[in-house]
Amino acid sequence: MTVKEHILALLDSNKGEYFSGEEIAVQLSVTRSAVWKAIKSLQTDGYSIQAVTNKGYSMSPQTDILSASAISKYLDTQGQKLRVEVFKTLSSTNEAVKSLASNGEAEGKVILSEEQTAGRGRMGRKFFSPPGTGIYMSILLRPKLSATDSALLTTCAAVAVALSIESVSGKETQIKWVNDVFMEGKKVCGILTEASVSLENGWLDYAVLGIGINVALPSDGFPNDLTEIATTVISENNSYGDLRNRLVAEVLNNFMGYYEQLTDRLFLSEYRKRLISLGKPVTVIKNNEQLKATAIDIDNDCHLKVRYENGDEEYLSNGEG
Ligand code: BTN
């Protein structure tokens, strides 16, 4: 860890407490000027660190900046094995993790960014990723799964997110097939899994599980095209303290819990409970033709069973309900 990272971890895990420059310098075996430089650099990064004469430096308890050390405080034993890294800005966390994956990075790397300049959604869409108010996170997995079973990662992640949002907000969530998490009729989280399959044996080489959660409303609000369809975990932005760090850890804890025994599908009953797509009309696009159908069931692989107007039935594996 660098001096800056050490100081961040110290202040972050003791928010509201003061540490003198001298004290920190001795603890880290560096000069006071190195401490001062690191503090300045953290302040420039946006951390709310007060410097008070005769008392020292302290981080405000209301600071809500994502940090690996703050997240780690809430991770359970299994979560502690993950290697979490937080960036200030990235084009896309999925892109960053994919590039690590193709260079041989081991399973368990997690990358978060305070903002994404080119956040990606499903079906070639963009994912709105403004700074400071969301969670944009990608997890590198190397499961022993066939390409077909890889869909389980995404559905399992949707359940992990749903449970986590419920636990930090006390509000209900729903899941819209395949994997959008909703609150009060609007989307609060989207998930994009990008996988690479080995051509030799058809097993996954790696999967990058990308999760985007709107936690609080950005000061300029949502762009016009999202106001009617998107929502946030919390409605009051005044001070949400450590909520994002806590939520990240909850999602990782919940996800890793299920991931251990993914093919046992322990998450499926929670998925079914929250699914809002059944009984609703769906438009199926086939060969550029739009077909009207009704969603009637999901199977154990979370494939959606639909019934067309002519009575024919079919299972869909991908798309939007
Ligand atoms: C969707 O709703 O269409 C999926 C959105 C997925 C967004 C997340 S944010 C973190 C990760 N990085 C990306 O570029 N996309 C995913």
C-alpha cells in the first residue's frame, strides 16, 4: 500500500477521530511532509478531510466515498478473499476487468469506479454512470460452467442485489426478467455479464459480472429519457454516509454465498418471489418480426415461457420481459 492508501484506510476506518501529522508519520515511518502531501492529494480526490490545528486530521463521518477499506469493513469471511480496487473514473469497469481477465488475472478481482465515461448496458445501450451517486462494479469470475449455464450468474446476481438493496433501504424490490432490479415500478439496477468461452471445450474461460446501481439522484437529476423509467435506492440525498460502501459489500457477500453452489440454484426461490414479468405481455422479436405473447412461467434455468396469440408456447433465454 502507498502512504496515501495507508492514510485513507486509517482515517476511513476511524471516521470522526483526529490523528496528528506526527502520529501518522511515526506510524507509517515516513516524514510529516509525506503525510501532508498525501492528505492534500486525498482532499483533491474529493475526500472530506478536516485539518484542525493542535488536533490533526479527521475524516467526516458523513463521507460517502467508495473505498476498498470501507467496503472491507462490511465483507464477510468469503468476501474478504476478493481483491477490491476502486477507481475515480474509468470508461467502463467491465472493460477494465475484461482486459485484466485476458491477461490472466485470477478469479475474485473486483473493480469499482466512482464514475464511468462509457458505461455499457445490455443490447448495445449506454449505462448512465454519473460520479458519486451510483455503484458501478465488475467482478471477475472463472466458474466451471458451460456457456448455457452462464445465465445463472446474472440471475443469481439480480437476487443478490435485490436482497442487498432491501437490507440497506428497508424497501421492497422486484425483478423484471431477465435481470433488471426494480423498486416501485422503476429500474434501480442493471446487470451486464460478458463471458469468454473456450473454443476447445465449450466451458467458460471467464465471466465479467457488471452491476450498475443507482443509489442516489445526481444533483442534476436523471437525463430526460430516464426520469420515467429509472429510480434510486434512496430518495433523500442529504447524507447517506457509508451506504454505498455497505451496499457494495452486501452485494458481494450475498453473491459469493450463492456462487459457491451456483448450480444448486439456491437463489431461485428468491428470484421467483420477486419476478414481476409473469402474466404480462411481451414482444418477441424474431427475424425482425415483432410477435405478441404473454409471459407465463420461468423454468429452473430462468428461461421465460411465453404463449403466443396463436397458442404456441416457447422458452426464451434472453431478452426483455
Ligand atoms: C443494463 O441495464 O442494460 C445493464 C447495465 C450494466 C451496467 C454496469 S455498471 C458496471 C459495469 N460496467 C459497465 O460498463 N456496465 C456494467
